[in-house]
Amino acid sequence: MPRLLDVSDEVRAEIGDEEADRLLAGDNAPGSYDCTSCRTPGDSEAERTSTVLFIGDETAVLAFAHATCLPSQVVQVTEEQLQGAVRSITGDTVDLEPDKVAPEQAVLGVTSGLVLIAGELHPALVVEPTGPIVRPGATGAGDDFLPLLIEQGFMPVTELSEVPPVLHGWSVLLAMGQLHAVLQPSAGGGQPVAWWQAHQPLQVTEGWRAAANKHQQVLMFAAPVGSIGRQPREDLLRGAIDKAAANGKLVASALPLAGT
């Protein structure tokens, strides 16, 4: 039975037409899988499913995700990250031609929390990618996440002693009390476009929402992969933010609130 699979052009380019066609025909695709994004079960016979290709230095792993969680895409990772991921991803190893070069992509992890600055609580979003972000068109290794954001107007932060300046044109979209997206100006000057969009609307606490409505803005902090991590408590999150700032690995801006 054909699977409800999405295979993007970039994934097809990496695995080849023959393998992609076999997947779409249901030959090599699993019926059930654990979503590589939300880790809950999925069924490619009953719900739209994305193929996600993780590529390391020498090997690649084809994983599957709910289409509502992730689009079909290629994600570049280190070989060490990939070997660790093999233990948690339900997928198949794919042989790649050595001269294949995949575009660098990473998933943005976003954490919400309240941050105390100058005696007042501010709603904050902390953004950290799952892997290095390379400048479009670049061929070398490295991480350009912070330089790219600085070019957009975000400011380097060495300590959280004052609220960062407002970055006009960017905004945080709240709707029905849930976090939907971080918006940036479009290149053509039209409607803002999503810089980051939640796979499904994220719940925020009552205190976070109240602070956002009070200030009509949200502080966004961004750091390279491995700088902050997923912290279970706001005090631990604040400590990790302070450490990233002290190490010169933090940029920030205040983004106006869009929605309620």
C-alpha cells in the first residue's frame, strides 16, 4: 500500500530517484515509526509523513517525522552526532556518493521563560539550533549563526543588566494565548515572513503571557548550538543564559508583540 510520504527535492537529490520512488511506493518505508521530532508514534499509511535525511561526514540516516512536526528536509550533522542519533532514530542507513554535498540545515530549538532584568520580569524566548548554522553558499565548516543574526540587527550581549534594544520589523506572533512564530521583514518589503514557526502552537505560562501583554514585547536571546541546552527550570535557564553571555556567545533584541 502506498505510504503518505513527503520526499522533498533536496532529499531526493541525496538518495536518488530510484530510492525515492521506492519509498513513495511503500517498498522501503516503515508503516509505523517514532517521529524524529516529537518522539511519538506515527503511521505512514494513515497520516502525512516527512522523510528527514540526517547526513554526517561519512554516513547518512533516513528518518521519519509527522509532516505537522517537520517538513521533508536534509539536516547536516557531525559524524559523532549522527552515530548518537542512530540510537534514537528509527531509520535506515543510506549510502551516499562521496562527492555529494548537502546544504547545511538545523532545527531551531525555542524555549520560553521569564527573565528578571533590573528588578522586573520580562517574557523571553531562547533560541538555540540543533547544529551549526553555515552561511548560505559557504562550503567550509564553522558556525555563522550569531554573525548572521548580528547582520539582521541583533546585539551581542555580555551580561543581562538591561533590556536589549527593540529590533523593528521583527515580531513575536501570539494567537489565542499560544506562541506561533517569530516573524522577520520580507526581502520584498511586503508582509513579514516566519523566521521560526512552531510545528504546532506552543503553550506559554499565564505569567509569561501576562508579562508579554504588559510590555508588548518579547526578549529574544540566541546562542550557538551547545551554549545553553534544554533547561528544565527558569533558574537553570537564566544561569545558562548568563554563562553564554559571559562567554561571548549570546545576541539579543526586544521584539514587538504581534497578537494577544
